[in-house]
Amino acid sequence: SESERIKAVSTIETAEALGITADADNWDIRVLHYQLSEIFRVNPGISLYVGIFTNPEGANTYAEVKKMQNFADGRLRQLGVWDGRTPLAADNLTALQGVAATLEEQDMPLGIIYAPKVSAVASLPSNLAGDKERVWTVIGQAGSSTGAALYVDAENTEKASVSGLGVVLGIVSLAAVHESIAWIEKFPTGVDVPAFGDGTLLKTLDRAVVEALDKSRYLFFVTYSGLSGSYMNDSHTMDAPTSDYAYIENVRTMDKAVRGIRTYLLPKLGGNVYIDKTTGQLQTHSVEFLQTTAQKALEDMEKAGELSGYV
């Protein structure tokens, strides 16, 4: 778009409801239509905000992420960033994590599903993961139908990655916070022929390369022998594999817990607390009251099966 704009959409069923059509002349608009169609195919009940922005000159700070979250009054839980013309680079992942960390400090946490350009899938760096738990990097795309046709389209002169961003965003939004998006029984992708952002089909890659990509903590579509369809390879974040936040469901569950605790405790801010006249410290019953209040949100999550337990 020539001008920056954000359009808010609440529970719409088709991309056409946004005025974005599949037969548009512009390749970018057709890619946007495709992503939106995939999102609503996977999760028709999603509440979605769509932002269209001009490409920045120079390094990308991804300030648009903050603009989107502020526009949505902090409602966004996940945000997909299509950046299919920009090759995957450590600086961009770091910038995205920085924006997400700022929003977390402002009590508006979210996860960023990032879809960069994949120039050569077998040569992607293997050392980008670490301390970026709020960035989830998608390198997979469809190897057939609309996704594949868009990639080989004559208008895609830069060989920008189309990406399976819409599928991943749809699945994450459909899953409960504690559910892995790689749950085979519950979250098939609907992608008949899995491929990667450079057009390489999954079935043409050596298993060792695929395992290396998984170990590098990228997200893509995989198949299983004896089972039809394709599925997510895992639910990796771009954090270290030993981190408490190595998986998307861990980040989302903790975010919900923090939001819930804040909802219960915030009204108490500025209220009375009582002091033990001997020690000068808070009285026991004041502490217990705040603890009990905070635990209400966690009790609800445990009852819903979103937590195994809590302290």
C-alpha cells in the first residue's frame, strides 16, 4: 500500500469481506488474499486485525507490531508478520523479540509468527535460536494448489516466499493455550504437499536435512508414513531448547496466567494494607488476601486443564 493503514475485522468469514480478492492484478494482494483464506479455512471463528504497511527503507525495526497491538488495545495474542522478500537474518529476529519484549513490559504480551524469505532451505543458519521465545519462525509453505502457483507466478520476480503463515496463525489461534500445534489428531494443516519457502518439496529433502531444520527450531509442515495429510513439525519458539519457553504452548499458557493474575490484582492497587505493629511488616492476613486473590485466575486455568498445578 502507498499509505500505512490498519483495518480492524471481527469474526469475518472470507477474505472478500475485507475487499481483497483472489483475481487482483497485484501479486502481493493475491498473497494477502491467500493468507487470509487459509486463516479462515483453519479457524472460521477467528477475530482478526489486518495491517498493511509500506516496506521500510534500511533496517526494519518492526515498529508496526507495536502499532497493531496499540490499535487493538492490547487484544492481540498472536501476530503474523509476512516478510517474504526479506531473507532470514539474526538481526530481524532480534528486532522482533525486542518489540515483543517492550509490549510485554507494557502488559500487552503477544507471540510473533514470522515468515521471512527462504532462499535455500538446506542452507538456512542453524544457530539463530536462543533468547527469542516470542518469535516463531515459519519456513514452510504449500507445494501444490494456490500456494505453489503463487510462488512460480511470473509476477514473483524476486522469488519471494509465499509461506504457510496463514495456516500456522490459524492453528495457533484455534488451539487452546496449553495445546501443542503439532498435535496430530487435532491440528492437521490441510496442506496436501508440504514444501519450503524456496519451493523445495519436503519429500525431496534428505531426512538428515529435515531433522537439522527441526533442531534449528523452525516451523514447517511434515508428513508421517501410514498417515494421510500433513502436520506441524513441532511447536518451537526461537528460544533455546532447554528453556522453559522453548515451545509456543508454554509461552501462551504463561501469558494467560499473567493476564489473569493482573486482572484480579489490578483493582486492589492503591488499596489498604495493614501493618503488623510489632514487626512493621505486612500483616499475615493482608498477604494471604492478595495471594488468594491472585490464585483465582490459576484455579480457573487448572479446572480447565490448562495447568497441571501451580504455586
